[in-house]
Amino acid sequence: MRLAVLLLPSVAYLLVMFVFPFAYGVLLSLAPGARGLSLANYLAFFLDPWQARTIWVTASIAVPNTVVTVLLALIVAYSMRRGIRGERTITAALVLPIALGTVLVAEGINGFYGPKGWLNQALVGLGVPELPRLTHNYTGVMIALFVQHFPFCFLMLLGYISGIDPALEASARVLGAGAWAVFRRVMWPLIAPGVAIAGALVFVMNFGVFPSAVLVGQPAGATRTIAIAAYQQAFEHSDMSMASAIAVVMGGCQLAGLALILVLRRRMAGTGVATMGAGKR
Amino acid sequence: MVTSLAFRLTKRFGAKIVLDDLALEVRGREFVTFLGPSGCGKSTALNLLAGLLPPTAGEIRLDGVRIDGLPPERRGFGMVFQNYALFPHLTVGANVAFGLAVRGLAKAELAPRVRRMLELVRLAGLEDRYPGQLSGGQQQRVAIARALAVEPRLLLLDEPLSNLDAKLRLEMRGEIKRLHAELGLTSIYVTHDQTEALSLSDRIVVLRDGRVVQAGPPAEIHDRPRTLFVADFMGYRNAFPVTVSSAEGDTVVGHARDVTLRGLGVVALAPGTAAVAVVRPEDVEVAPEPAGANVVRGTVRFTEYLGREHGVEVVLGTGQTLMARLPRPVTVGSALALRLPPERVVILPAEDGAR
Ligand SMILES: Nc1ncnc2c1ncn2[C@@H]1O[C@H](COP(=O)(O)OP(=O)(O)O)[C@@H](O)[C@H]1O
Ligand SMILES: [Mg+2]
């Protein structure tokens, strides 16, 4: 009873902040034109190739970007696990994109990678005949998402990896394990849960990509992601019900991605590759 | 079988010299202990030997062959850490098998060897547990079994008992001694605990600020400390500044204002030099007569019941305090004459800044 009372504030908070808007959105998506519940919105979405393909477009950005971001963050964080010179400076520099926010980062990317950006001007100076097109297309969005999510993923993994007792690695080395065996047999099993969580979060953030897809992508074509589709329904066609349906589809895709990551992680645990948490005894 | 390990190592972290030309030769089957206070460089020395840290200067030779260029995984040593450092995601069996598995031993060969190692440390049957399910003492046994499974050329132990409670510590001390002898190991053990060092070692190397201050068999370190630092570490808690009046062979006589103390001279002392006479509380006894050679008088300030004996703090006429362990109780405030047996008093040069 006491417990129930103590839990009340947080339950109320969750209800007001998350459950209610979510339930409201789902309900809204099922009620086009207020003629009782119907799946018409969902049918319309999946039957319209222009809309349905946003799932594929978004996934083709989100999945490879998640893999690359997590992999690179893992490599860099792992190699920095025992600290390096200038670590504070590097960390501060990496936090900057998070602090600046999506829009400023996108502006910066346009300024640097854009058609008349610093990079291309430098290439012209070097006499490169054909300039790469790095913004307002798929590549632009990939760069923007990487710049935003790499620091986040890196810091998360670095925290996770540096929490592992260095004596574990030392004893593995003395027992005869080379660098790869140390990673494979000791460090990876302990890091894997952290990698799964970081990967899941990056994937969810990537799948919801919106400002970057607009500002440095090609929002009418190659990078018309599912978030853009939902936005257009809501604010260009003023169809909140359809927009909600698209948002629910987006949420479903994100959940599917999370489930896949968790299943992969279970699989690895099952084969004994990954079990347990971080290196806390 | 290793027949000799010789090293000479210097390690600096930035400007800080942690090991200052630490040189030692260890024979095969020897049990050597590095003894010293926290921060004197004991762990650093072991890490250098294991190859986990690069030395700033120096070399390590195993049977005459230089090994300081080898990475840790190619030295063939075993190491036991203070916090056990067991792999939390592996079972006890897999932990013990780790060194053999990375050497590419077949699965079928692993199981019997793991079983044998666990029998050796008296943990047979716990193969399938995880480290988190074991007590501290059991974890340390697994760590020892894991280190021994690879038949190490040299076993390094970094304060392996300091996380255990007193009873387990005693038990594990015996185990380590037994394993060392039974398996014919060559071991280097690190501790700040003099009792551990005395009970385990063939030779104790006392370190201070990365330098050897004294090395020798336990009895020598215990009975013939060469500096005040070693004496303090070995439990000579009473110290009296004296002036050397005479020194003949092993016997030195020193005098203070109202007392003459005869004791053992471990290092040469010229008459007239400032010295310090040290004695352990355990060696102080109640004087049979109130005056005489090596007798001091004072007033009991504090007593403490210790079971077998009574701890006593006596304030001498000079204002100095003397600690003693006496077989019979005395009352606080009473006058007491105590004898410092000459064969148990050591007279050392005073210049050492340890006190
Ligand atoms: N990585 C390091 N960087 C700087 N100083 C260190 C490092 N490791 C150890 N030290 C210093 O070296 C000294 C010896 O450390 P250590 O070998 O751990 O001592 P012990 O094991 O005898 O307690 C200590 O003063 C410690 O602060
Ligand atoms: Mg230490």
C-alpha cells in the first residue's frame, strides 16, 4: 500500500507524459474522418508506393549508419580504454556537436562539405577536376547523422569500456592472450551489452531522422524519410489522423529494430560469446 | 624449470622515479618477497617483470636470456592479483582453462587438467560456477589455479591475501606455501605485511621509495635490521636515541642521559656517533632488579588486555614512552623497572630519516 502511494507520482508522470500522448496518437490514427475506428490510414500508407517507400528510404539510412557509427565508436573507444594524451580535449570536441544541436551541425556541414564549401574549395585549389557532391543527397544525411550520433555513441561506449577492471586484461595477457584474444575472449563479452544498448539508441535516433534529412538531404526524393512523410501529412495536408498513422508505423519499425538487436544479443549470450554485464565483480 | 632470474630495472612516471635501479637475482624454486609500505613500487616491479609496463631502463634475464622485449603473453609467467581479476563472464572451469585455451590446447585435453588444478587448490567440483557465486577465498583459489594451470616459469603474486579476512588469510598463506613447495615453483610475492613475508619467504627484499634497503633471509631481516626503516617495519616500535660509547665486534654500547644500553651492532658504528637503540615490545621484560645493565624505569600510563599478554605503555624519566608486552597485569600509575635484553636490542645509525 505504502509502495503504491510512493509510486503514484512517477506513474502519473508516465501517464501524462508518455502513455496518454501515445494512446491518443494511436487512437487518432485509427479514426479517419471520425466514422468509427478503421485501418484506412494504414492501408492508404502501405498501398501508396510514394509513402510506403519512406520505410525503405529511412532504413537504408538508419541501418548502415548505425552499423558504421557503432563500429567506429567501438574501435576508437576501445583503443582509448587506458587513456591517451589529450583525452579531455578530444572528449570536449566530441561533445560540441551534441551541444550545438542538429540544425547548427547541418549548417556547418553545408558550409564545409557543400558545393561551395571549404572542402570543395580546397579540392579546387589542389586541382581536382571532378568535385564530389556531398550534401543535399544521401551522403549529406549520412555525414550529418554520423557527426551527431558518433560522439554520443563513443562517449557511451568509452564509459562502459573504462568501467571494466584493467586487471582483467592484464591477467588475460599474462595468461598468454594476445591483443585479439583479449578482445575476443575477455573484453568483447563484457562490452557487448553496452554495444547493444548504444546500437539500439543510435538506430532509434537514426530512424527518426528529420532536420538533417531536410537541411542537408534531398527531402523531396532520395532522403524523404518516414518522419518527413509524417510531417507533410500533419502540416502540409493538415491530416493529423494520417500523420499519426505514419508516426505509429515509424514507432513500429523502431521497435522491430530494437527487438532484432536484442535477439542478436541473446543469440550471442546463448553461444557463450556474451553474457553478464560490465566488469564489476 | 627455471634456474635463475636476474633483473635490473628503473621505472619513471614523468619526473617521478618509482623504481630506482632495482636489481635482484632469484634462483630457481626460490620464494622471494618484496616487502614495503604502500606506494614503494612493489606492484610496479611486478608489472615490469610481467611485461605489463615497459621499463624506463634495465633488463630482465631468465636463465641468461633477455626477455624484457617480450610482450606479457610470451613470457610464460603466472600472475595473481589482489582483486583476483577472474573473468566474470566465464565459469570457474573456463577461467582455469583460459591460459591453456589461448595456447590452443584441444577441448578434450582441457577438462582433465582443469580438474587437476581445481583439486590442487581444493575446489574440485566447482567447475560450472561463476566467479560471482564464490566467496573471496574461493575466488583467490581459482585465481591461483588459473595462474598455475599454464605451468608458469615464474609466479608473480601481488598482495594476493590482502582482500581476505584474517582467518582466510592465514589459511591461504599455508596453501601458497604448500603449492610453492609441492610444484617446485619460482615465486615473487608482494606484500606490505611483515608476518606474511616472514612466514612465506626464502628471502625478503625490503623496498623503500623504489630502492632495496635490505635483502636477506627472513630471520636476518627480523633480527638484524640494518636501518631504522627496516626495524620499524619489523616491529621494533621502541626507539631511544643514544650516543655510541663503544663498539666491539657485534656488541655496541650506547648511552643516553640516564641509561646505558648494550645491544647488537648490525652495521659498523664508531664511538661518539649518534645512534638509536631499538627493541620490540614483545622482547621487553620486567627487570628482576630495579637497577642494572639495560634497565629503564618509568610509570605505567596505559594498559591493554591482549589475551595471552598485557600491552603496557610506560613513561620513562626522560619523558619518552616505552611499549611492552608483559605476561602479568600491572596497574596504571605504578612504577615499573623494565629490562631490554641486550641480545634483543639493536643499535643502528641515527641518520636514517625514517622516524
Ligand atoms: N601509471 C602511473 N602513473 C604515475 N604514477 C604511478 C603510476 N603507477 C604507479 N604510480 C606511482 O608509483 C608509485 C608506486 O606505485 P605501486 O607500484 O603501485 O606501489 P605499491 O604496489 O608498492 O603500493 C606510487 O607512488 C604511485 O603513485
Ligand atoms: Mg600495489
